[in-house]
Amino acid sequence: MVGPVRCLGVVLLVACQVHVGQAAKKPFAVLAADGKSRCVVATGDKPQLMERRAAAELASVISRDSGAKVPVLKYSELPQATPEGPAVILVGTPDSVSVIASLAGGPSGGLGDLPLLGGDGYVVETVTRDKRKLLVVAGQTPRAVFYGAIHAGEQLVLPGAGPSRPVAVNSTRIVRTPAMKERAPYLLNLSGRGPEFGLEDWKTVLDGLARESHNRIYFWWQSLYKPRDFPDRRILDGGVERIRMTNQDVNELARYAHQLGMEFLVGGGAFSWGGAAALIKEFPATKAVKAGGMCPSHPKARELQLKFSLEMLEVINEADGIWFEPRDEHGECRCEVCQKAVDPFGSKQYGQSEMEFLKDFCKLLWAKRPKAQVAWLVELYKPSKMHSEDPAYFQRLKEIEDPRLHWIVVWGAWEFPGPGGKYLPAAYFSRHNIRWSKPYAEPLETIRKDVFRASREGFLGFCPTFEPCFGVDFHGLTIPYPTDKLPYELTSYAFREFCWQPTLSIDGLKQRMRNRYCGPHGSKQLVEDVIFLRAFAIRGNWTQNTSSTLTKLAGEMVGYDGKAFKNTSVAGALAAAKNYNKSDKKITYDRLAKQLAQLRSILVKDLPRIDQIESRCLKLARTGTPRERKTAALCLDFTRTTKRLIKKSGMDSVQKVGQQIEDFRKAVGANKKTN
């Protein structure tokens, strides 16, 4: 019942917010009008970074929507209150602002509930105190204050209609806590341009993630970590010279994440994916049999993995802990020890050895660092029978009941094999499960359903993958990756809203999008256009989609080595395939045929709609509200990039694509005759 109760609570609170707003006949306060500010934003005397950003966010929103300059002051600097004086938007925590501490000590409800909300929850409430109108945005932590300010700027502090460009807030009392307590992206930075991101680039990425209320980071580092006491065996596509971050840079990034209110865990492979597994050259006996990586049952392999991981945490000492992606994706080690049966239901020593390593590691780590956090990817995959017939593995998992250890459940698993091999819900085994998926490649409705089910089934949180090298957008070559451009901009926003309120419908999301992207009186069509452009970009699957087709044909698809693939014209692809074997030729031909068919469909079906969107956005860029103009610019950037990629492909008309398809068919036919 944990999941349903958590969701329902948020629904009731938001319903209360809507009711209050609708019941108000006039706004609680007009914050700006006629280009003049009627409010100030105030913080405590010593605000932390996220409190300062919260204040700046609200001042910026009001200034953008009204044209007025909004001052940001310390609360102690405010002039004597008068009934005619400006309203005050007060942001902070009970520790940073004494007025908030006083209000938090009041009766339950609204600000009186603040002590009960944990580290992420916030209150936004309008109150009148000592003749002064206050809009209070408060949380127990600075990050919660920032989350509240983002929500208030999108949904509560809203522009009105008319030439005076008023911005107002209605009488409001909302209390929000997220259903998904952990919102923790998995930052895959070992391929594509990821290794070339420097410290400031990653700080920019983290800033974007903080806006969408992510509170933990899983940062891939083990493959890129330069060891202190072990031989440096790093191997990277394109060369290790591409790695811009140093170990001390990662420490600095961890410190920065802490300022943003995020936990920061470093990690990577366990018995694979570089790191300790790269030491097979020095210790060949540790190699897995008939599979990549190390054997998890080999004593020396476990010793190396354990010592390497502990060393990494000693060097990256600002990290809050470590996470592991076990070697399961490579398939089981086929040695006699790993393949030994341990029960009549399919369990083998392979899974037991992985869990024995994890238990040994946690005991040693926690003896040194009792507060360190650990996470382990649970890879259950039925097609390869990876742990899918391994109830003994999950029994070992169930035995570890410690809130410092989280289980990141990947590849779509919701249930695990339990006693007798019978599948049971993941929550039966642990209440510290984290759902992993690829929202960047999923329709909004799929994201909604996934988060709702995770909440309903008692998952603690959600781990969205952040993998800019996989081409489900146009920005794989961009450093730093732009979290403020489509399609990721909408992906991250929708993911945030569903994590806070999993019961939110798509229609409900659209209403919030209208406020955020257009204003309450703004264009409903613009909301639909933003949704369409994202859907267009990700159409297909995460390996072949609109974005990957356009970037590949234009020569802007990033490879694992960080370089762009060469322009994959028909002639170029056919020339490259001449020396392929029969199977690889078929794969190449099939892929190219799909790409050409997809491009033709884009030109025939999608480009006319994109032209219409572009026309509407050009008009809004001139005549729309400030929110509409900002969103129009977002859309225009996307449509212009789409057209640029099509033109660069050399196939910017149906006739040109048709000719390429005909040439392709002839070439394939001729190739079959010669073979």
C-alpha cells in the first residue's frame, strides 16, 4: 500500500491548490503591471546557493512576463510594512528565515506542515503578516525551496491578459512531496562526446537536472578513473587523451552537486566495463570463460574488484558512495564454478558469487565510511536467462535490508523469481528498488505509465538514463549537452511532473504545459506543437529513430569515439559494404532501406506539418506573450535544425529520395547477381 497512498496524497494536495485558485474572485496580489514592480523577492541574510537561485528564478519570471525589474533583497533589509507597500515573495527554510520558522511552528496545514515534509517537499502559501502580503515559498532544505520556486514560477505566479502585462498570484496554499523519493539519472559518459566534457560542462548539465528536481547522480567513472595503486589500463574508443575530467575534477563536481542538493555516486562496471576488469592482462586467470569481463567466482578477480573500488572512493572522497553495473550484459561466465547448480530451480553459483562480492564490499566499505551509499544494477533478462531462473540470487538480495543499498532494476523487470522459482513483485524482496528506463526514447504516455506503476508497486525512486551518445536527438556532437532544447527539454519536464504526481493524466500535463510554455491565456496549439516535435524526434526506438536517421544521413551522428559518422549516402554505404560478409551486407542494406523509406515519409508526411508549426511560431515570436515567444524560439530552433539536417543529407525533396531509392535497388540487385 506504500505506492497508492503516496500518489493519492499528492493528488489531494494539488486538488486543494486548484480549488483555492478557482474560488478566488480577485488575485491575492498583483506582483507587477504597467512595466512596474509591485513586489520584492526576499531571502534570509545568508541564503545558500539554491535559495539564491530560487529568488532569482521568481524575480526573472516576473520580469520576463511583465517587463518590470523586480528587486531581490534580504528580509532584514525590507522597509517598514504598510498596507499599500509591495508584496513580498519570501523564499527560504526555517533555518535561514526566522519568519518561516515562526510560521512552520503554527497550526497544521500549509506552512504548519513544513517540519513534516522531508528534504524534497515544499510549501507555497499566501499569508498576510504584520500588514504585509507574503507569498512564502519554503522547504526544509535549500533544494526544496528551489523546487518550490520553479513550480510557483510555472503554475502560480502567472501573467494576465491585457496591455498592462499584469503578473499576479491567487490566494494559494499547497503542500507538495514527490511520490518518487529518489530521482537519480544514470549519466553514461564513457562513449560519444561524454569523455570530452570538462568540469564546467558537467556543471551545466547538473544545473539543468537540478531544475527538474533530480536529487541523486549516478556518475559513470570507473572506466575513466586513473588508478592510484594499480596499472593504468584505461581503454577508450578514440583514445584516453579524450578524457578531460581528472579525479580531482570529479571531486569538485561532487562538491558542486552537493550545493545543488544532490547526492553524488561514482561507479561503473563490476567485473566488466574497464576499471578492475581491465587488469586481466596482468591476471589472465581472472578472465571469464566464454564471456567478456572477469569471472565473479575467481578469488583474485573479487579481490581486485574490491580493492580497486575502495581505492576509487578513497581518491574520489567527495562522492557519497558507489554504484555497480555487474557484468551480466556479457552473459554468464561458463567456468565450472560459476555453472554449478545451487538449487533445483535453475540458480547457479554465478549469481551467488556476485552477491557474495557485494556483501563483502558493503561490509568493508561501511566499516570505513558508515554513511556511504551503494547501488547495484539488477539485470534480469529472460531472453538470455540472466537471473530469470535464479531465485537463490534474489534470496541473497532479500537478505540485505539496509537503506544505504539501493537496487536499480533494469531491462523492464517488475517481478523476480522467489521461493520455488515463482515470480513475485519486486517490493517483496526490497523496498529500496529504483526503476531504470530510457525516458528520452519513450512517448509521454509510456513515461506516465511507467512512473505510475513504479509508485503503485512500491518502488522508492526512478533512474532515467542520460545517454547523449545514442542519437535520440540532434545534439550528440554538442558540448555540453543542451538540457534546455527539444526533445530533452520536454522529456525532463514531463518526467519531473509524473515523478511528483504519478496520477497526473496527459490532459493534466497539457494544462500545466500551457501555463509553463504559454501562460494561462496562451496558445493551446503551441502545447500540441511542442508535443509533436518531441514525438517526431524520438519516433522509432532508441537504436533507430527519426533523429538518428537525420543525423546519420547528414553526417552528424556521433560514434562511440566521439567523432561524427561520415555522411552515409547510398553510394558511400554500398561502397563500404563491398567487402562485408553476407550477413553484414544484409544488415547494412536493410538499415539503409529503412532510413531512405523513413526520410521519404518525413518529407511527405511530417515536413508539411513542421512548416505549419514554423509559420505559427514565427508569428508568435513577433506577437506572442513572453512565455509564448520563449517557447516559439524553442520550436524554431528544432524546426530549423531539422531542415538543415535534411538539406545536408543531399536528399531534400521527394524526387531526390526516390532517385536514391531506385539507385539503391539497382545496386543491390546487381550485387546479388554477381554473388
